[in-house]
Amino acid sequence: MRRTAWRTGAYAFMIVACLAWLVPVLLALYVSFRPNAETSQYGYASLPHHLTFRNYTDAWAQSDMLRFFGNSVLITVPAVILTLLLASMVAFVVTRVSIKVNLALLLLFTAGNLLPQQVIITPLYRLYLLIPLPGFLSPSGYLFDSYTGLIVINVAFQTGFCVFVLSNYMRTIPGEMYEAAEVDGAGLWARYWRLTLPLCRPALAALATLLTTWIYNDFFWAITLISTGGKRPVTSALANLQGQFVSNQNLIAAAAMIVAVPTLVVYLLLQRQFIAGLTLGSTKG
Amino acid sequence: MLAVPVLADLAFIWGPALVSVALSLFNWSGIGGLHARGCIPGGLFPDNGCFNGVQNYHQAATNYPPFWPAVRHNLSWLGVFVFLATPLGMFFAVLIDSGLKGSRVYQTVLFLPVMLSLALIGIIWEFLYSPNYGVINTVIGHNTNANLIDWLGDPSINLWSVLVEASWRQAGYVMVLYLAGLKAVDPSLQEAARIDGASAWQTFWHVTFPSIMPMNIVVAVVTVIESLRAFDLVYITNKGTNGLELLSALITSNIVGETSRIGFGSALGVVLLVISLVPISVFLYQMFVRREAR
């Protein structure tokens, strides 16, 4: 009897919590379909007189959204690939090649990822203004205000977490496989590229999902290390739009929904991967 | 195979972290060079690039009005995460793990905010908080100009409003971590406790909670780190001013704002560095000990 009451309570709590959790997102979606003239008269919590796609077409056309999405792709794709490549190399060496500094390396990378970004931003900002780059990599001539600079910091910052996760994962690969490969004459590179990486495919897929979302969602590096508004990726460009269209919040709602689409697609299609990536590092250690 | 990643990590993460300690001892605008000459206390002309000793720290603590509010706000942030977001996330996880029907749906919904960028979260919550048009004021009848509540603008309440947004996201994050931890718990232990007549609460507190101890430590570290890192939400709301000062936002405003105070900004960065080394050490120790134990 008590058990039934408890379960009923649990269901009620979960359903109420889920509804409450959806309110902010559904509200923004609702606002994005309503004309500004209507909500400024009746407020957001009112029944609709008209529903329209106008905010979406306006947001897309007036904000140069395509260019900002392009910036996001140009930064996110190379950053994810480079991070996984570098992190898997470090993880491979740390777990499969016995050198004395292994633990120190692992600590270095893991701790680096846990630092708040603001701890390093002041010197990093100066450093970015000091390092020159050839014109084809950076029109500004420096790491500062360039896609390359943003890719570099995203890679450097995210590598730590990936090394941690991948080294835990690689530790589960039986050592006999490596002994057999060595007997067959596989060199260090072959053992990494042909043996380890294919076996790590599930972990790499999970991390790729996670990294794509995190780098796409990055706000801090983009607003501090990119000074030209037109070069910013879409997440940080959204903040500028908010200032630009301050009198039309409905348009902002539509822009926010457009920006959320890629992450929502990733979530709905690859939810399992995403959650696996997030928890791999914390459960297997 | 190691050279590139190690150099990148040293050059762009640890290098700047150490350099910030050195820079924090100088009075520097970022333009011109640094020199070893000491700053003249109370000098009439600002001596750019001079060695300032611990004066930047002294100034932060005694002559920089937003500093102590920022520290207090970071502590409030931590408090809300510890006493609200984390227990809530844990409770979600325990309920989902207890085998309710539709657990997959609950998990999908409650985790949704973690997918969204914090910048986006700050934007969509304004439709709830907006003084004139927002849903909250309309529902509680405070939407006429005479009695508006400015949830995000009023410095006496805006920190709490932003913390609701932050907790909305953090609870889902904690939930997923605990769900992974709970999968490792042996269900026969819980069953045995139940047969012995333990209540649901007793079973959780004496059986489940101790067996997810490693995850508790991970969550504790995540909670502290996330409350030190907090930045995006306050920045998107009002650039971290007027009730929303945080250490992270002060550091940022000292470099991207109109005033470029590299030495002073670095000193604030070092304060944040020293605080964050505590949870980082706990995490590394835990990882190290657990690994040695196997």
C-alpha cells in the first residue's frame, strides 16, 4: 500500500518536473511564431491571434545567419578532428608505451581541462596578439581574431578531457593483442593507427558528439579572442543580434531556435553517444 | 606522437596559467614593455610596466568595489548548486533508476538543457523573466508599470533569477552522472535491505549512497568547478554587473573592456586559479588513488 502511494508520488513528481523543464524552451518556440506587435500588446502569456514564420525568415535574412553558421563549421569541424587525433595519440602513449612520465602527463592534461577558462584568458589574450600567422591562416596577421586561433584554443583546452576518457578506454584493451601485433612485426604507428583506433571507435564516436556540441556552444573563447563581429561563430553572434534587434524579441526567439537546431538534431539522433561520452570519463577511471 | 599535443597544452594552457602569476606582480596596460623598476607608491604619473609586488592583490581586496560582491556571488552560486541543483539531479536519477515507466522520456526531457549553450539559455529565459511581457509577472499579476518585478535587472534578486537558469541546466548534468553511477550498484543489496524492512529513504541512505561514493566525488568536483567557471549566463544577461558580478566576469572585463589592465586582471585570475586548484587536486587524488587500488 505504501509502495503504491510512493510510486504514484514519484510519477506525479516526474511528470510535473518534466513539464516545468519544458516550459522555457516551448515558450521561446511559441514566442518565435508570434508577431512582435501582438506580444508587445498582450505579453508572451496570451492566446495567439496570428502565428507566422515571418520571424524566422526575417531573422535568417537580416542577420547574415548563413555566414555565422559557416564560421561555426569552419571552427568546429577541424577542432573536433584535431582534438581526437592528438588526444588519442597521447592516450595511446600513456597507456601502451611504458615511459616514466606517463602519470605526470595524464595529470597535466586532465588538470589543464579542469581549469576555469578565465584563469588563463589574460595572458592568453596577450599571447594571441604576439604570435604572428601567415596571411592565408589569419587575415589579421596574428592568432588573435582568427579562425586558426579559435581552433587552437578549443583543441588545447578539450584535449585534456579526451586524453582522460580515451586512456581509460584503451586500458580495457587486452595487452595480448598488442603482443600478438608486435610478433607480427607491427611498429608503433601501426599499433596505434591500425589496432588501437578501430577498437576505440565507440569512445571516439561518443567524444566526437560531445566535442561537436561543446565547441559549437562555446561562447567565452569566441567573444574574447575574436574581435571582428563577422568572424564570430553563431553561438556568440547570437549575443550581438540580441543588441541589434533589442526592440524585436520575437525575432531573437526565432534566431535562438535556429541556432539550437544543430544541437537538438545531435541530441535526438545521438543522445546515447552524447551521454556515453559524458559518463565514460567518470565511471571507468 | 607526444610532442605536438604536449607543446600545445604547455603553450596555451599551463604557460598562460604560470605567466599570469608573474604578470599579476606588474602594473601593466599591455602596451609597451615590462621593466624591473618598482612602482612608486602614490606616484603622480602612472608608470606603465613597473613591478608592483603584491599591490594588485592588495588593491583587489581593499580598493576594488566589485571584488567582494563577486566572491560572495561565486559562493552563492556554489551554495545553490550544492543544496539545490545537485540534490535535485540526484533525486531525478534515483527515481529514473527505480524503474518508473517512461524513464527514457524523463531522461530526454530533463537532460535537454545541457545540450543548449548557456548563451542561448540566457536568451530564452528572458521570455519568462521580462518585466512587461514575461510569463512570470503576467501570471503573478505584477505586469503593470506600478508593480513590475525586474527579475534580471534588480540587483537584489537577479543573482537568484540567473541561478534558477543555471540550476535548470546543472540538475540534468548531475542526473546523467548519477544515472551512470547507479547502474554500477548491485540491485540485490537494495532488495536485501528492503526485505529486512528498510524504508526507501533508509535503503538509499545506507545502501545506495555509499556504493556510489566514487561518483559522489566526481559530482562534487564538477559542482565546485562549474560554480567557479560560471560566466556565460551573467555575461549574456548584463555583462556581469549590477548584482551579477562574478570573479570570471571581472577578469574578462579587465581585458576586453575599455580599460586594459593586464597586471590587475592577472591577479584576479591567480585568485581564481588558487581556488580552483583545490577541487582539481581532489579529483586527481581520487583518480590516482583509485587507479593504484586496482
